[in-house]
Amino acid sequence: MKITGNIGFIRKNNVLSPLDLTGGELSFSVDQDETIQIYCLHLIGSLNIKVQLQKEGARCSLNCVYLSHQKTRKNLSFEVIHDEKQTSSEQIVRGILLDQSSMNFVGTIRIPSNSQKCVGTQNHRAVLLSDEASVSAIPELEIYADDVQCSHGSAVGPLDENALFYLQSRGIDKKHATQILLKAFLTDLMPNEIQTVIDEWMAEYV
Amino acid sequence: MAFLEIKNLHAGIGEKEIIKGLNLTIEKGEVHAIMGPNGSGKSTLSNIIAGHPAYTVYEGSILFKGKDLLSLSPDERANSGVFLAFQYPTELPGVGTALFLKTALNTKRKFLGEKELDAVQFMKRLKTRATALGITDEMLKRSVNVGFSGGEKKKIETFQMAFLEPDFCILDEMDSGLDIDALKVVSDGINVMREPHRSFLMITHYQRLLNYIRPDVVHIMVDGRIVRSGDMSLALYLEEKGYEDYR
């Protein structure tokens, strides 16, 4: 498979459309009671996505899957600014790293003091399939309002040895078992258009 | 040639030796039970036969149908006919049970040079075996072992065994966490599989399971070794006296 760039989609008013990620920098502002969902497959270079929730009731969901192999170094930054009260955001990032690849993720949630009753969540998980691969995940929560709900979590590690063994004990070889578990790790996260590329990548590199 | 032959097996985790010179021979069609107190190495033995990577074999050999089992990967062992019914089946969130079984079955068929089953043939085979063990369609739609009760997990393990038709079945504490009704269902599922070409190794603490699945040979395992072998009367003796005599 030829990797030419990153792939993005945006869902707004329930319509899914492609998002051009070539520049690596994107910013969005979300209006009153509006929801946007952004999906990206991060394969190369840097990606910075900034969202401003400008009006009450604005919501955003930022989703990224990153796949890294060989010696690729990547940077991903998600930044959500809750400009108004009662806005909500979620960031979901999942990564798979092989070989000597590395990833640097920074996820920012900023809630100024007058933006009460906001909800902001961030969750990052990555699977390392090589001892030489590495991830740095930095949550930056800048919260100045006192009546908000915010959470963040990050987990990075190899695949569960017992899960692999269970599949192998049923006759499935290690490579196929690894692919099954990775597919499960990324299940229901991305639109089909992106999932197809993920499947291709796994078939070729894992 | 014995069906399974374990000779002078020494094994453990890292430097810690758990199996300390174990010998065991199982002939084709036989059902053996290993009983023993906690920490005697029973579950370790079952994991080593199946090839769990956490354990190291220091010395000894395991021959299965004349083949050196220890040189095979866990999946090659499975496809050669070894099946481990786990004491604590691992949960695999996001991996659908039906798809998992289809992959496992077709991998084995391919390994044996048989034709893979198509979706229709697979579903037919799945339904037939599932009904017998009370496995519902809803259970097959769930992720592997996720959201199952202790009893359901054991039923699914037994079901997988019936479905994959292995030659050598290791049952690691199949009775733990089962109520009487579930124990009956699971034992019936195992008993119908008893055939002249298939052998079983049952690992258990209690004699209770052996009332449902009658073993040909009973072994007592203490501190990584088999210290005594006999028939069913040995299990009855243990039930009365405990393991005290063998410690």
C-alpha cells in the first residue's frame, strides 16, 4: 500500500464529508447547539486540530487513529477551547506503533472561568508492538471554571499476552491473532472509508 | 506409542521451578484426572502442555502422537489436536464469538488440508452444536467471554471443544464456579465426546466432578510431581482423608 497522506472526515448536521488534512493545521468553530465530529487517520507528519466551542450547547468529538511503522515520528495535537458555558467535548485517540516509530500526542482542554457546566473528556490508548517504539502522551487541562466535568486517561503497552495465548490455543497463529486483537482495539471508531485503509495497513505491516 | 507421554518434566516461571520431574502417560481413549491441593502445579501443567509463553521448560519432554510438542507454537499444538478448556477463560472485548469460532475452525481445517467451510455450512454446524449445550444466538453475538457468567463461560469453553473436535482435551477445573445444573450440562457435553480416538486430562480439586465424568486413571499431584496413581477409589479416599498423607 502506498501511504500518500492523512485521511480525514467530518460529520456535521449528520452529514459525513471528507476533510482535507494536507496542511496539517485545521481549526473549527462550533455554533449554538451545533455538533461536529472529526475523524482522522494519522499516518504521517504533524497534525494540529483546534476547535472553539463558541456558543452555548456547542459540542465536538475529535477522534484519531494513528498507525506508525519503521522510523516514522509523528506529532498530534488536539486543542479544544470551551468559550461558552454548557459546551461539551470529547477526544478519543488510539494508536498502534511498530518498529522504531514514535508518537507525541498533546491533548488540550481549555475552560475559561466564565464557562460553567462544561464537559470535557480525553482518552488516549496505544499498543506498542515493538520494544523500540515509543509514545509520549501529554494531557493539558487548563480549567479555570469550578463547576465543570473533565477527565483524561492514557494507557500505553503491549498486547495482552493472555488474550494472544487464548486465540493461539484455538489454532489461530500469532500474526493473525495480533491482527484480530488490533482490529478489536479499534472497533467502531472510524467511518468505513477510514476502516478500509486501517485494514489494508494492518494486512501489510502487522 | 503412547498418545501423550510426559517424561521427567521440569518447568516453571523464570527461575521458579513449579513442575519438578513429572511423568505421565495417557493412552488413546483414556480419561485421566489429576487431583491435588492448591499450588501443586496442576494449572501450570495444563498451560505448559498448551504452550503458554509465560512458562519455561528446563528439562524433559512431551510427546503427543509421537511428535515433540514442546517444539511447536501454541497454535500448531491446537491444530495438531490439543485443546485447553481454561479455568478462567480470557475476555476478548470487540472480538465476536461467532467470527472467532469460524476463524478457529477454518484455520484448523486448512492446517489439516481440509476444505474451509462457507458461511452457510458454518452456521449449520454452529447451531447444531450450540443447541445441545444451551448456547443461545444472543451469546454467540457477544464478544468472546465478555459479559458471561462463570457458568456461561464454562459452557462456551465446552462448546468450543465440541465444535473444534480436538483429540486431546485438557479440562482445567471445569467444575469451579458451576452450580449443579450447569455442572450436569457441561459434564454431559464432555461425556458425549468420549470416543476411542480422544483422550482427556481433567484437573480438579474435588471428587465431585469425577462423579459426573468417570476417569480411567486418577493421579495425585503434590509439589510439582505425581505422587500416586490409581483408579476411582483413590479419589474417594482423598475425599475422605484429604491430601494430608501426601504432603
